[in-house]
Amino acid sequence: METKNTRENTPVILDAVARHEMEDQDSVTIFGFWVYLMTDFVMFACLFATFAVLHNNTFGGPSAKEIFSLPFVLVETFVLLTSSFTCGLGMLAAHHQKKKELFFWFIVTFLLGVVFLVMELTEFRGLIHEGNSFTRSGFLSSYFALVGTHGLHVFIGLCWMVVLLVQVLRRSFTRHVTRRLILFSIFWHFLDLIWIFIFTIVYLLSAL
């Protein structure tokens, strides 16, 4: 009788062990991703420090107050922050395993990210066309390095989003796909946080 009960309980025990191992794996992956984000944050902190040191080094060129359009940047900020909100709605749909809603909100997020990136590139193009490229002064070099690095991260996030949508389409909400969605949402919100710092330090304070 004891042997029979042991045999019946063995699959349950194995399932619990397997589930525990998968949870440990998820925890390690998420922790590793947070470590990556911290290294990324340190990189941005170095770029912010460089900008803080060089923002007055115009070398006879224009200052930040002369070349930046605050209303234009406000629209950029609104677009990116809205994309963070729609990304959150997409993750809520993923939590309830609603594929159509996830696709809708992530496509909206993707389009908002594209609009933000186009606006940023338009700003860069305008500055370069006016002769204010990154070679003009230390201020412009630090500006292009900081804002351009953020834009590169947004581009990587857009590519990542496309890959995730393909995976959801093919595999639905498996454990691995759900975990990748969570990591992506953390990454996208991180980019919004960095942009808030950029908007405040680079654009807002420079316009005062």
C-alpha cells in the first residue's frame, strides 16, 4: 500500500521539482537582465556626465538654447511616454493570454516608437543641415553621443518587438515567450526613464 502511494506521488513530486527549477531559471534570467540594465545605466550616466562637463563648450557655435525647439521635444516626449503606456496595456493582454489585444497594443507601441525615432532623426538632420554636426563643438559631440545612443536603443527595442510578435504568432504564450515579453517591457520602460532624464537635463534645463 505504501509502495503504491509512493508511485502515485512520484509524478507530483517530479512536477513540483521541474516547476521549481523553471522558476529558478526565470529568476536567474531576470536577474541577469537587471544586471545588464545596470551596466547600461552606468553607460548613460557617463554620457550624462560628459554632457554636463561639455554643454558650455560651444567653441563659438550655438548654445543649446539657440538650437533646440522645446515644443518639438515635448511632442517627442509625449509620443515615447504614450508608447510606454501602450506597452503596459500589451503586457496586461499577455497576462490574460489575449493574443489579438497583445498584437494591437504592441503594434501601436511599435508605431509610436517609429514616430519617435523619425522625429529624433529629423532633429539630427536639421542640426547637421544647419552646420551644427557633432564635429562643431564639444557640446554638440556630447549631445549627439547621448541622444544618439538612446535612439539606437529605441531602434534595437523596435527590432526586438518584431521578433517577439513573430514568436507569439508561432508559439503563442509559452513560458519562454512570456518571459521574453516581460524582459522587453522592462527594457522599454527603462528607455522611457532615460528619456525623461534626457528631456530634463539636455532640453529643459538648457532652455532656461
